Amino acid sequence: MRKSSCLIALMAFVCIGWTGCNRPSKVDQYHAQKHVQDSLSLVEQERTLTYYQSQLDAMMPVADSLLTLFKYEKNDKYQDHGFYVVRNEKLKIYQDLRVMVRDDGQELLVYRNGKRMTVGDERFSDKEQEALDRAKHLQVTFQDIRELEKRIQRTNLEVQKYQKRLQK
């Protein structure tokens, strides 16, 4: 009796050991699948980061070329943000019109004879409209650059997150 029970125990141990070695556990399968998903996500985020960086690199020369048409004004003592003011002398506009874009692109201001006006208030001459269009273009460019910088920052964080996961 004792021999048969030992034999049965030995056979059970061999069978369990044999099948356990050949099949990965569910936990191992989950970790392998998660590793593959994180690897794919890392590659995707790196591609996205490269795309955003190329977009930003393409926008910087546009912004630099636009900035030559403006002069920067900021009083550090009183202002948090400065303004890019359209150079009227380059457009041969009378000095009574002043078109400004805040340096973060959040505001476009137009003044005539010291009075603030909105774009729809008055009809502008062709030269004045050109100054306004340049300011709008600069404003949109600034906003696009800020948005790309935010996206790059968020994507960098995602890349770091996936790199940490894959190191574990």
C-alpha cells in the first residue's frame, strides 16, 4: 500500500511539474502583453514627438521673418507681457494708427489717436488693413507655437512614462 501511494504521488508530481514548465502562467502572459503594448505606445509617442518638433522647427523661421516687421515694447517695471507693435514707417501709415500683438499671442490691440477700437469699428485703408493682417498672422503664429510647445511637453512626459514602464 505504501509503495503504491508513493508511486501515485511521484507520478502526480511529475505530471504537474511537466505541464507547469511547458505553459506560461496567466501573469507571465499579461506582463508580456503589457510589455508589447508599452513598446508600441513608446514608438508611437516618439513618432508624435518627432512630428511636433518638425512642425515647431518649420514655424520658427516664419515667426522670425514676421518679427522683423514689428518692434518690441515692454516696460519691465509695470508690464508682465510686452507687445509687438507694427512698424508704421515700413508700411507708410500715418502715426495715428497703432496695431499691437501681445508677446504670448493672447491679445491683439488696435488704437487710433490713442482710442482703443475693435476691428469692426471702422473701415481701414489698404495699408492699415495690411498692418492688421500682419498682426493677426503674428498672433496666430504665436498661438500655434505655444500650442506646439505644450504638446511637445506633454508628449515628452508620455515618452518618459513608457520608458520607465519598460525598464521595470
